[in-house]
Amino acid sequence: MPTVVVGVDSTETSLHAARWAASLAAREESELHIVGAYDASTSDYAPGLVIPQDVVEAIAGEAKDAVKQAAAAALEAAPDVRVRTSVGEGDAARTLLEVGKDATAIVIGTRRLGSVRGLVLGSVGVTIAAHYHGRVVVIDGEGKAGPVVVGVGDTPISDPAVKEAYRQADSLRVPLVAVHTWAQLDADALHGFGIEPDAVERMSTEANEAVAERLAGYSQDYPDVEVQRVVVPDDPAKAIVAAADERGASLIVAGSRGRGGFKGLLLGSTSQKILQHASCPVMIVRE
């Protein structure tokens, strides 16, 4: 049976992640595996330190309680979903990557790391999003009931994300907002570089036509999905997040080229920016 994995801890955001993952599992007729992890090892700075057994048991107990609470929240959101739970000892990201290696998706909640907007993605989220081969969903709060937003490129690289976005919009019964940027600068900046308004308008029209052509096949597969196109000159991540914020999006779907120099580092710069700044759930999709 297909499985959706959700990683949880004792934070409120984890309960949101459990509910979202339960909803996804129910819509996709999958089992939900709720995973907690605890790490009672010492750091390299204190190699000789022995952690008392009662402290280890307390840390483990907190992880078990978190999983229990998440299971209750998941069943509230999707009473008919099949739920399995486990608690592992060790690094949380490694535990999730191992447990989720055959899953259809890994869902995790973010931890806000400071008061500055944008610093919202914790180390576990970064590691999972950067190294997992399948779908990763990062949850920040409860989310809204608006459309699904997806970034559309002018090459087939974005096709897996676009296909998944149509699938999610159809499943959630919400519109799809397809965002395409045809320049890294906004219109004012382009005018400042001496590009005439007529030229900007012409390039925008050509980009609109190209995006419509790229979406045509998917629209045939999902005829009930209402599609809105946003075609602008701007930074891709900025435009995608802005479109999601303006419309109260329920989900952003983003592809990832992952062209970093380290083997297994699968998260591209646009995906990183979206994850850091989005205020709704974000799904990273790879082929």
C-alpha cells in the first residue's frame, strides 16, 4: 500500500503537518506513517559525558507523546485513513530519509528560527528537501483554502511539477495558478534599462502564448481544473510567493533542478527561496 510519511515533534506546527499529511494520504488512498525521533547522544564537544538513563527516557517519552498527539490530530482530519506510528533513536533527518525511502511523500513542519520573516526553515526541513528523491511537503501553519500555485518554466524541466500541481488542484477541487517569469527583472527595471513598453508588452504576449501551449496537454487531462496564468518579468521565487500570498494559496508546487556541486544535493536556488519565504505549504517535486 502506498505510504505518506510525516515527521513530527512536540511543536504545534507538527500537528498541522500531521493533519495535512493525513488529508493527502486519504485523497491518495495511502497509509499514513507518523514518525518521531530523539537523539540522546552527546556532541563532539563533550565526548566523555554520560547522559543519565532517566534523562534519555524523558527525551524518548517526549518523542512518543508527540507521535501520539500527532496520530490523534491526523485521525481528526481524516478518520478513515490507516495510521502507523514509530519512534526512532538518532538524527531526525536521517531517520525520516531512511523510513521514507519507499514512501510517496515526506511531510514535515517548519520551525521559525527567528523574528525576521524568511528565516522559517529548520535544519531538518533543509536536509530533507535537499536530499530526498521524491515529493517533499513543508508545512508552515494550517494553510488556507485557496488555489494551488505552480511555477512554469519554458523548458520540460518544470513538467513534473506542473503535472503534480494539476493533480493536486484537481484533488483539492481548487483553481490552479500557473506562474511564469520571462525575465529576472520587473517591468520598471526593464524600462530603466531602456527597453520600450511596446517591447515589454510584446515579450509578455509571446511568453503567455508559450505558457498556454505548455499547459494545454495537462488541461485536457484535468478538464475540471480552472487555470489562471500569471506571466510577468520578475524573479521566479518572488513572483510565485507573491501570487500565493495574494490569493491565499493552499499549496505551492515547485520543481527542483538541484544543480549544486555536492552529490545528492537536490534543492535548487528557486526552491530554496520559496521554502524560506512561503507562508503556505510547499511541495517540492522531482521526476
